[in-house]
Amino acid sequence: MNAKEIRRRVQRQSNAIFFIFVVIFALVALHVFLHPDPVRREGLYRIDHASDGDTIVVDIEGEKTYVRLIGIDCPESVNPDETKNTPEGKLASDHTRELVRGKRCYLEFDAVTKDDYGRLLAYVYLEDGTFLNEQILKDGYAELLTIPPNVRYSDVFRLAYRQAREKKAGLFAE
């Protein structure tokens, strides 16, 4: 093998190595693009009470903070316009109150962290690991409410909702 052939072989190997690095870089960049933020779970916070079926009040550094559960919507129970409150809303509120009574939680945030009313938007995990948003759906006390870009668990929620309807759980009972 002469020097010219050796240079060509080395050049081909260098090109192959460069190509492999480009592919690896592209895969890493794609992963970062598809999963831009690692899950931010904060807490452990004491839950003061459930305001209604889809909103809880959490004690954050001595301040009572309203936290709206992402991905779910319960019937009204505490609307200032009394005509909008329903018996189903009272049932959903009572259910959430039972789930959170005396508990502490972690909060996980998505792309949008506050709603138009100034409430925190969060996925809530009870200290025992229960995913509160999902549990309320599984138990049949909420409808789905998917509002992009907060869609991290929309597939999980869709499944829980479908199962609750099939089992006729909670508000879906006949």
C-alpha cells in the first residue's frame, strides 16, 4: 500500500468518524428539543384545603396559594354566581377534600405556570405518590381539560378518564 492509498483510507475513516459525531449530536439536539425542560417537581408543601374539585390551597412559605390542577375540570361548586354551582360540583369538591385532607404534596409545573386568575397551574403529587390530577379523573369526578402547551400528561389523563366512564365511576354512575 502506497502513501496515497493510506491517505485516502485515513481520510475515509476521518469522514466516517465525523459523520458519526454529527449523527450523535443531531440525536442529542432532537432529544433536547422534544424534551426541553426536565420535570421540575417542587415541594413538599402542606395542603391547607381543597377550594373546589380542581383547585387546592397550598401553604407555600407561609402564604396560602391557590393551585389549579392541570388537565382536569370539575363541575362548579364555589362560583360567586350561585346559579352555576351544581350538586355534582359539591360531590367533586367533597371528593377532592377527602383525597387531600391532612396531606402534603409536591408540585410539578409545565410550560405555563399561572392562569388568568393568578392561580398556579400544576400537576400535584401527594406525599404517598398519588398523582392527584389523575386520581380525580380515575375516580370519575372530573372531565378532561387539555389546554396547550400544558399537555405533558394528556395521554395519561385520557386513559384515566376513559376508564372512569367505562366503570361508571363517581359522577358517571347511573
